[in-house]
Amino acid sequence: LTRTNNMLTTQKKILGFILLLGISERVLANVPPTNGNAPSATLSNPQSKAIEFARQAGAIAGIAQACGENLGDFSARINEAINKLSSDPSDQAAASLVYQRISQEAKIAESKNQTIPCMKVLQDFRNLPIMQSDYKTTVIDQLNPAGP
């Protein structure tokens, strides 16, 4: 039963991330916390779009990495999205740190529990809008920067 619940939670994260990359305004509430070591920008700006985006991206990245996916292009594109979502350098740095931490935590958790078959993870990962050749127009250009 726990394995089924973990699988459903992970699938919800993947679906939420796909929706976010599809320029959905809704953010999932089930993204794991950053172990209480949140950067100061996270504490001063908990509603940061860049940080919320980074949290979801990190969860997906960790799961994909646990299945052997190379994250080079994905991470570069996520950083591009983070920079578009925030013009504040400290917010961008905090979001990048959150992405790295969540990614590492998700990779470790997925390596231990393998809640989703890797074939499915890799297929879904490669089909993400941000992984397509037209991602600049379909994802990056559609992102709305955070307000002042």
C-alpha cells in the first residue's frame, strides 16, 4: 500500500510539473521540503515562482537521474526558466540551490524505493515540453516573470 501511495504521489508530481511547464499557474502542494535548510531568499519570499518551479523541477530531475538520465540539457533549461521567472539574483541563486537539493533528495529516495518503472520515467521525462527542441517558444517565452 505504501508503494502504491508513493507511486501515486510521484505520478502527481510528474503531472504537476508537466502542467507547470505547460504554463499552468497551479503549484503542487506535495513537493518535498528542503530539509529545513532553506536559503534565506526562500524564507523571505516563500511565494517565489522561481523557487516553486525549482522545487518541482528538482523532484522530476532526481527521479529521472535515479533512472540513469543525463540532466545536462534539462538543468540548463531549468536555469533558463528560473532566470526568466525572477530578475532578483538572490532569488535565482536560492532557486538554483533548491533545485539541486530537491534533485539530490529525490534521486536518493527513488534509488531506494523505485516507485515508478524507469522505462516510464524516462519516456515521460523525454516528452516534457521543456525537453523538446521548441522549448524556448513553448515554455521559456511563455513564462511570466515574478512581480516586483
